[in-house]
Amino acid sequence: MMEFKLPLIALSWSDIFDIVITASIVYLVLLIIRGTRAMQILLGIGLLLLVRVCAQYFHWWTVFSILNALLIVSGVAIPIVFQPELRRALAKLGSAGFHEGRSSAHDRSVVDRMCEILGTAATVLSRSAIGAIIVIERSAALDEYIDTGTKVDSIISAEVLLSLFSPRSPLHDGAVIIRRDRICAAGCFLPLSETMLLDRRVGTRHRAALGVTELTDALAIVVSEETGGIAVAKNGRLLEQQQDAARIAATLRSSLTWGRGEARERPTVVDIARTLLQRVNISGNGLDKTKLRP
């Protein structure tokens, strides 16, 4: 086997391959936690390790012993502290598994009808200045969020959605979750995004939409109560706002359907890496192409 001899070490092709894989894994992990509180915690741990090295070099044995004890305890604490990030990473990897997604049960005509209804309902809610958040389940099950709301189990229609988000409705504050072509639950609580790059003008509904799409492969439609803006959240990003029902339906349809004879739409490991790399290009206010009304 060919080896590269350096002054002190000899590297084989296997060693180089091992280094590249390890560096790639570390880079992907850093991209996953980029912009979250976990990144700040990781920087703090790195600082402790640097101080430990300095303490060992300058023979500060008391400080060295204390830092060693802290690092031992951190071995148990890190999985607890990084639980949201670990859960997000495992959910993304699980979505690239070998199980059939729930979206595969959708017939194209059913999806087209559902997207048209959602587009119509979103535009009516926008014109009426009524805030709303609608989550569409895909491959990853949303049972834990469905259980926080009220079961509805209704055929999807614009009239039902408008009545659920009516200001006088007891369920208007929560999210509506759609499974296949039925309204599964309403008044559901969603996790808020922990991304630190979001603009302060982004409200709770937008943060909730980003949160659920960061942890799952679901789609979320958000209607701003203040501005009437309509945004679609996917993969932890807010897509460009749409104000036309047809364009909203087209955006949803592109993520929920596939052509006859084509492979069903599900993320692969390459897609996950591409999604993580795209997060680096998010603008300073964290909204990507989403525009807020003045």
C-alpha cells in the first residue's frame, strides 16, 4: 500500500480516508448546531479544555484536578444538554430511512385538491388579518404534537379551517395539523425554534413553524396576524412569502407530490447534507428570502 512519509509519521490512503470522514462528520455536526444555544455551550467546553491544557503545562494541579472533575461530569451532562440537537439530527437521519413515508399514501388528485384548499384558506385568513399556522404531516409522525391539541378528524375544507382559526374559536391560538387529506387536530402546541439568527420581528407562529420543520420533515403554512404575510416553512427555513392562492398551492404541491413512475420524494443523506449546507447561506436576519411587509 502506498504511504506518504512525513518527518514524524507515515500516512496511508486508509489513514487519509479516515481523516476525511472524521472531518466531514465534525463539520456536519457543527452545521447542525450552528446558530443554536448548543454552539455557545460547545464553545464554553472548548474554553475549559484550553484552560485545562494551560493548567497542565504550568503545573496548576488544583485547577487541573477541578477541570478534570468537570469534564468527567460533562460526559453525563452533554447528552442531556444537547438533547434537542441530538433529536433533530436523529430525526433527519431517520427521515432518510427505508420506511414508506405517509405522503406516499397521497394520490396526486387528492394532494392537488388539498393544496388548493390550503391556498384559498391562507389567502382568506391573510385578507382578514387572522393569524394561523397549519402543519402538514409527511414521513415523520406528529403524534406527540397532535396529543397536545384537540382531536378533530375532519375532512379538510376551507370553511372548517376558517372556523377553527376564527378569533372566537377556542382552538384559534394553536396549530392545525393535517394528516393525509384530513384535519387531524387543532389547538396543538409546537416547539419553538432555537435558532439564534432569527430577526426579532419574527413572531411566535413563525418560530413554531421553524421549530416543527427543524425536528421533522413536515411543512408549515404561517399567516401573520400583524402583517397578513403568508410564509411556508420547510426544513427549518422560511420560503419566500406568497400572497396568491395559486402560488401557495404550487409551493405545497412541489413538496408533496411526484410524477408517475418517479421515486417518491424523501430526503437522502445527500439531501440532508445539502440542506445543512444551505443553512450557511441564510442571511443575517435569518429569514432567507422571506420579506416582511413594512
